[in-house]
Amino acid sequence: LSRYFVGVLDKDSGQMDVYNAEIFNMQPLLSDLIRMPVTSCPLADQCLLYGWVVPSEMFEVFLENVNVKQVVISSVFLRWKASSVQQPVLICFSLAQMDLCIEAFGTSKQKRALNSRRMNAVGNDTLNTAVTKAAANVIDAKGVTALIQDVAQDDVQNISIFLPPCNEDADKPENVYKFEDILSPAEYEALQVPAAVFVTITAEEIAKKTDDKSHCSFVLEELKFLPADEKSRDHKARCLWFLDTLIKFSYLKVIKKKHPMGPECPHIISRKLMKNFTSLTYNNGSVQNLVSASMKAKIAAYVIALALHINNFQTDLTILQNDLKLPESRMIDIAKAMRLKISKAKGLPGLESDQNHRLGTLSLPLPAQKASGSQRKRKKM
């Protein structure tokens, strides 16, 4: 068996005397007077202040008078002074009492957690007070109406950052979002080799690709209507190949490969995707390329612009939205930011034709920029 000793240090002589010691397991001894009657309950603040012992049959009455979130409850068996029978009771402490116990008797880990919680509480209170005061000062200075207008304008500007360059003074729809701003001449030239498979594609191959779902719905549908003219057919094939690559690229999250779209993707196109449609992030000690939510919005904007050039400046936004796996509201916000006119129409045969599809049309003059739907709702409130 283990032996225990107590050392007593004499401060004057600097010597310590050692004595044998015994370990006693102490039990609380409570008189029947402390027990609360089952038919009534003391005030909650008194109960929390003194750490009342609540009989188990009394607990439901106690809960009606005490906020449980502020109480620490421990179920134990106690032996009453006037009885030899153990009875179950619930001992309730307030969180403030528990903090005092941790402060006096807690482990180092518990004390660190307590200090951290107290500091966070003070920090949150200070921050909330500062933010509330700053917001009140801004509202007093500018007024609610002006602030709502500023927020709406900021919303438009934030989306515009991810849009292709827009020429508001264009005299023709094809000059609003210029093709050269979507694909440079060098990039367009590099697409000739990978897009050749689309130039010579047959109806049977399109049907097989549709069954395999190897390409997005928009591309598979447009492949059925490739022009007979060799030059126009080659141009549309290159546009469709790049659009399909953009949509597939939007499915990625963290880019880990050097050639994320495969070896058949030209180097200049891979570099364009990595440079223009990813954001840099620092994770686990290294810099990574990430296709963030904002980058997906940018990809959607360039996909819409390219689809407009393919389809004579009117395109089915619903099909593109499904291919990009975006919410309809997000797709509509991007289309409106691009100054498209939104209308409803039946979908193409075989592509959810029973549902209304959203068509986006680019026409002149361009409509005025408006805030997104969420901002308009905020203004009504």
C-alpha cells in the first residue's frame, strides 16, 4: 500500500519535519433543514448564489424558476443525517460558482480555458460596443437612404470586377464583350488541334457522348448544329471546346496538378486558366491555386460571354446554370450585371422542356446597372 507524509517547514531554522499522514474520503453531511419542500421553490437567484441541493423529485419545479443555461447540474447520492438510506439528489451550481472553483482548485488546462473565455468575453463586448458606436455615427452622418444606395453600388462594383471588359459605347452587340477579350489570337490559334475532334464529329459520336455525359449539355446540344461552312464550323468548334474546358475547370477546388485539364489542353490555355480563374491561397506551408466562389462567378461570366458569341447574342441561361452547377439567383445576378435582358421561354427539346428557361439577350442600348435581388429586398425592409 502507498504511504503518505506531510512535511512541515520551519521558516526560522529552514528544516522540515516529516509526519505520517492518512487519506480520508470526506462526504458532505447535510441536515434535513436544507432540503427544499417539493411543493415550492426558492428564488432562482438564491438557489444559484448558495448552490442549493435539489431533490430529484423537485427538479421539474426547479427548472421552471431557473435558466438551465446558467446552471451546472451534478447528480449524486447523498446520505441524509437523519436517515441511513442514500437518496438521489441534484446539486446545482451557477457558472460563476464553477469559475470560482476552477480558479481555486482547477488544473492548469482548466485555468487557461477560463482565462481565455473571460478575455474573449471582454473582447466581444468591447468590439460590439465599438461597432455599434461607429455604425451609429455613420448613420447620423450620411443617413439611411444614402447608405443603402452606397451598398447597392458596391454590390454592382464587386460583381463587375469578375466580368469580361465591357464596352458601353459599342455600336454593335459583338463589340460590347469583344471576342479578343475572351480569347486572344494566340490562344484561339492554339485551340485548332484539340478542337479538331469537334470539327469532324458525327451524329453517332454526339449520341454516344450524350450517353456518357463526357461534355456539358450546352456543348452537346450545339454540336448538333455545327455549320456546314468549313471556316464557320472550325470557329464554332474552337469556341465550344474552350467553353467546355472552362465549365469543367469550374468543378475543381484546389489545383494540385501541373496540367489540371489533361495533356491534350494546350499549354497557353492551361496557363490562362491558372492565371485568370484561380486565386492564390496559403495552406499547410505552401501556396496553392484555388477555384474559389468568386472565381466560379468569373468563369460563369466568361462562359456567358462566349455563349453569346456562339448563339448570336441570345443564350439559354438555365442550361448554362445547370452545367455550371450554380443557383439560379446567382446566375441571374451575373447575367444582369453583364447588362443582359432576361426573359422566359420553354427549354430545348429533351432538356427539361416542361420548365420555363431563362434566356439572356445582349442588345443595344444596354440597360442601366441595377443592384442584385438581395440588395433590393434589403432596401424594401
